[in-house]
Amino acid sequence: MFSTWRALSPRARREALEAYLALTPWIIGFLIFTVFPIGASIYLGFTQWTIVEPPEWIGLDNYVRMFTRDPLFWQALKVTGLFVLISLPLKLILGLMLALLLNLKIPGMNLYRTVFYIPAVISGVAVSLMWMWLLQPDTGVVNTLLSYIGVKGPNWFWDRHWALPSVAIMSAWKVGGSAIIYLAGLQNISAHLYEAAEIDGANPWHRFWKITLPLLTPTIFFQLIIELIDSFKVFTEAFVITQGGPLKSTYFYMLYFYEEAFQNFNMGYASALALLLTSIILATTVFINYTSKRWVYYES
């Protein structure tokens, strides 16, 4: 390293020093606000810490408790896993369908794109309160409209069988954000490919299946990773609307983590929960990345 530094010209050394000087604030912030908290969280996961007392090293006891003596952990993990299985395909498919519509060349399309994107930047608390109003069993807009056609709507968030699907349906409200990313991928596909396929007699379905979908797989891969991570971190909806009920049917992992950390003040145990969730997300992401070699097509 030092031999390389000595081999540089005075001008190259000056430029390198200026670059390191410019990067110093970011490096300091990264170490203080990212590296140190992650390291502290990993350490605290092996301790018993209630904030008011110094951390006490207990080794793997938090993880033993998690896997053998804590039924709430398994309930939270099960609910979160089911939510991921329901909401992830829903958001991916709806986002792609919406992007295909927003890619049409019709008057006023920029306005439509803006309207569909707005929900992606609205506060999660405001959205939750709005959906509580929409899905009220007796006076909600959805059940009122269903009653006009003779259909009795479910109790939505207040029914243990419908609560989790209701949160999954609500999560699709922000699908406009992913649709914009899909739209960027769609507009990156060369038009001459569609023209050649149309000349060869390919119908719209064939063009979508043989051109659009394969060339859109890098975008789908990106969206899959992002939406997967987002689905594992669901919290606001349950915290605002259901508080984990009814009968723990919406008791998400992040809600359980919040209760342990900021209501029960079991910071050591909460750190272990956070580390496990991070490990699950990391393992799932690595697996998807490994399988992507078989289904993601890069045109270059």
C-alpha cells in the first residue's frame, strides 16, 4: 500500500488526499450511525439488558428462549411469513399490470402516472386510518357498496380469518411506487423488437410473453428483493389498526419486536429478534440472488 502511495505523482497524491477529505464526513457518519449500531445490536443480542441496568452477558439464552420457550415468537414468525406469501405476489403482479397500463400512449398519461404514484409517498399512519374507514364492517365504504349488490361484506380487520388478508390488500395501495419502476423497465425495451415480432405475426400475448417479460426480468428481480424486504418489515398497519389482533392473527414480527423493546424494555431479547430477522431476510435474498441466474435475462 505504502509503495503504491510513494509511486504516485505529487498531483495524484494531492487529488487522493482531497478525495479522502471529501469522503471523511460520510465515513464518520457511516461508522457512527451504521457500523456501531449494528455491532452493538449483535453484542446486545447475547445479553440481558433492560436499559436501567448494565447489559449482562448470557450467551445464547435469548436464542434458546426464542426457539424453545416463546410461543409468541413462533406466532409472529408464522403471521409474517403468511403475509409475505400473500402480499408479495399481489404487489408484484398488480405493479406490473399497472405499469403496462401506464405505458400506453394516451392523452393525459402523465397525470395518471402522478395520481397512481401519490399513494406511495403518503404517511403510513394516514393510509391506515383511511383503510379503517373504508373497511368498517357497518358503515365502511366497501361493505356499503357490496350491500348494494346484495353481498354481505366481511368484518375485515375485526375478523381473525379476514384480518391478515385485509392488511395484505391494504399493502397493495402503494403499488404505484413499484409501477413507476416497472414503467422505467418497460420504456427501456427497444421498440424495434415489438415491430419485428408484429411483422412476424405475433399477437399481443405472444409479444408480452416472448419479449416484454424476459427483458423485464432484471426489473422484476429488483422489485422482488425490495418488496420482499418491505413485506418482512410490516408494522404500521398492525400497530395503528389491529394491535396484533384479533386473536394474534396480525401479530407481525416487527410488532412483537416493538413490544419487547419499547414496552417490556427487554432490549437484549429484542436485539436477538432483530438479528434473527436480519438473518432471515439476508438468507432469503441470497437464495433469490442465486436462483436469479436461471431466470433473469440481461440483454447486454
